[in-house]
Amino acid sequence: MKPKGSDVGPQVSLFDEIDPDFLQIIVAREQVEAEDISEILTILQQLLQPDTARKFFERVDIAFTGYDQDPRELYEIVEVRNFVHKLDEQFPFWLYFLTKRGNGLRLILYCFCPPFLKPEAQQEIWTKRINDYLLKRGLPGMGTICELVGWSEEQMMQLNDRVLEYITAEKENNV
């Protein structure tokens, strides 16, 4: 798997003009309802250059605005789930880029799990769904970026361990 956008020549990037230490992706409700991933994807694809990818390792988070008055969890909202699925089809590199201190990665993973389950069913089904996501999308995407930036096997294993710690800690706390 080669990241789309990583094989193009030198380009002017948003990150050439500003030099952020952390990238907070904000998705507006209007973008979600229009199923318009273009603006968010354009920003995310700029992370796929080796130097930029190195700089933003675990220094990105994603949040959704416009749902403060909605009593549902974001991952329970069909439109948010669909938006995340559509975005993930083009950018499955969350495990490398998203911080393990925020809620963005958790939201992405939960969007691949069925909502509205009883706690016992949730524990069993979510574990399976998250494992499926990791094996089919998350870990291959992470590996692609680790290769892009020239990481060693040991560095990849350390990141893999951090991802598993993040997921395990969340399961113990909430699921």
C-alpha cells in the first residue's frame, strides 16, 4: 500500500507556510452532512511526505463540531460514521498520526463498531470489530507510513505496543 499523494514531486504545502507543532483537524457538521471529505482529505494528504510524516508522528487529532446539542455519542450518529468510513477509505493512516492522548483515534475506531449494544455484547462485538479494523486497515496503514519514514522493525513494534496500550486502557475504562 503506497499512500496516495506521496509520489508527487515537490509541492507547496500548508505546512511550508505555517509551522505548527500539533495539527487539530476540525470537521464541521456541514461537511459531515454533505459527505464532503475533500477539504479534510487535502489537509491529511499533506502529511504523506516523509519529512512531514516524521514531524507529525502522533501529533494530530480529529474532532467534530456542531453536535454539542445532540445527546448521542458521535460514533452513534450515522452521518459521522459514514464520513469516517469514507475518509478512512482514502486515509487509513490514523494509528501513526493520531495522538494516543486524545479522543480522535478512539472515535475513528468506534465508528467501525455497531452502536446501541448491551454492555456484554458491546465488549465481545467491539473487540472483534476493532481487531478486524486493525488487521485489515489500521496496522497495514501504519506500516505503510512507518516504511515511508524509514522506521526500523523495532520502532514499528514500539508504536504497535502503544496502539494496543491505548485500546486496552480504553476498554478497561469504558467498554
